[in-house]
Amino acid sequence: MPDATIVLSCPDREEKKSRVDRREEADRLELAGDDFHSRVIDAFAELAEASEGRIRMVETSGRHSQTARAIFAALSGAMPWLSDGTVDLGEQLAAFDAAHDHSNREKQKEVTEGEGSRAILQDKKSMV
């Protein structure tokens, strides 16, 4: 049995949908629907509550560095070097934020391009 288990949870339905939409193809679990995902996360929450701290829930709705910090904090009992200053995680956290920012820029670019395509189609329709 592991000393620590981290369960990542994204409670925001729109954020979950956005993450899935960024992929080319959703897998069977992603296609299972909101009810399925709610039951799964509820079951993990029950396991975490009964595990006496071995299973920890971490919310992933913030910036990547916030999620990383929450994971490091949750693991600090099993791996004290994550929070005692032995290791400087600043560069890694900055890289997480850069990845988060890039992902957000790509998402905004897709939205903007989609709006531009709709505008072009509307213009063509009005010409007919």
C-alpha cells in the first residue's frame, strides 16, 4: 500500500469540458458523462475521508503552480523535502505557470478563430 495517494479533482464543469475539448479525441471515461464523474469523485472523497490522511484530494481548478503547491503540501508528510526548503521548486513552478498560460492562450486563440469563422460564414450568407 502506498504511503500517500493524491486524487486530482476539478469541480468546475466548464473547466473540465474545456480540458477535454482541447484534446483531439475524448476517451471512453471522458465521454461517460457528468453523472458518472460525480459518482467517481464522490467515491474517491469517501475513500479519502476514511483513509486517515493517506489519500488526499487536491483541487485542480487554479493555475498549474497552485495545483503543484497543493500536491507538494499534501505529500510533505511523506516527503518532507518538498516543503522544508531543501529543494528550490521555483523554476519548476514557473514552468507550470508558463504551461498554464500557454494553454490559456491556445484556448483563447481557438475561441477567437471560431468566432472569425462564424463571422465569415455570416458575411457569405448575407451576400446570397
